[in-house]
Amino acid sequence: MKGYVQVYTGDGKGKTTAALGLSIRAAGAGLKVYIAQFIKIGDYSEIKALIRFSDLITVEQLGLGRFIKGKPSKEDMEAAWTGIEKVKSLMALRDYDIIILEEANIAVKCGLISVNDLLDIISSKPENTELVITGRDAAPQVIEKADLVTEMKETKHYFQNGVQARVGIEK
């Protein structure tokens, strides 16, 4: 099966949810999935759920989980770079049918990795590997290289009324 490059971006809710939904669908079809999380770290509900599919879905948190705004530390950048190298190595092994780079667009926007790092991964993607890249603010170059781009647009969100992230729904 030919693999494509999918990008889920935009300010709206649902980018990670879409990618994780795809991973569950793929596991249901017997496909192997690798999910690299570049920003998040911790015991999120989706991580707990995906453990049930651990024979087909591997989730790895590659960032240090502390960087969101400002200038990244040397340690944050080294962790992200190590993550990029790991993804490249896994791609070369061709053990996974789908590779999801969760929050990789944000990692580029924040300076943890360069847009060229992400473009190199896209260019080195094996023909039969599906590559999914999530995160708001996707670089124009990444959008240009992608085969499918979905932009999540926030029209209305209950966070604006003070509702905090809820376990099982947003975290």
C-alpha cells in the first residue's frame, strides 16, 4: 500500500484526536503504528488507552515536557534532535506502517527542531509508510510537501467560558 503525508494543523481542537483515531483504525487492520510525541510528556488518558494496543501501537514521548513558550533550552533542543534521529532510524528499518509525529509542527514553530529536519523526514519517508504530522502553525513548506492537509478551525470553545481540560475528554 502506498503511504502518504498527512498534516493536521490549525487552532481548533482535534488534531491529536484525529491522529490517534487513525492509529486505532490502523491497529484494527493489523498495521503497526509508531507515535512520537515531541511536546507532551506524562500519563495522559490516550497513553493509558493505547497501552491496550501495545502489540501494534508504540507511543514514545521524546520531549522533556516542559517547553512551550520562550526560547528552548539546550536540553530541550537536544531531546527533540534525538527524537528526530530516532524517527529517521525507525523509518529506515521500515518496521512501522504509520508514523505519527505529534506536535512536530509546534516543535518547529518553537525552535526545538528546524523545518528542514521535518522536510528531511518527509523526503526520506519510505513509499509504503504513512506519515502523519500534527500541531498548529504548520510551516508553509510542510503544507506544500503534504498530500493531505486538514486545518482544524476553532469556531467556539468552552475553554473561553473558563472550562478547564477534563480527564477523558481533553486530557
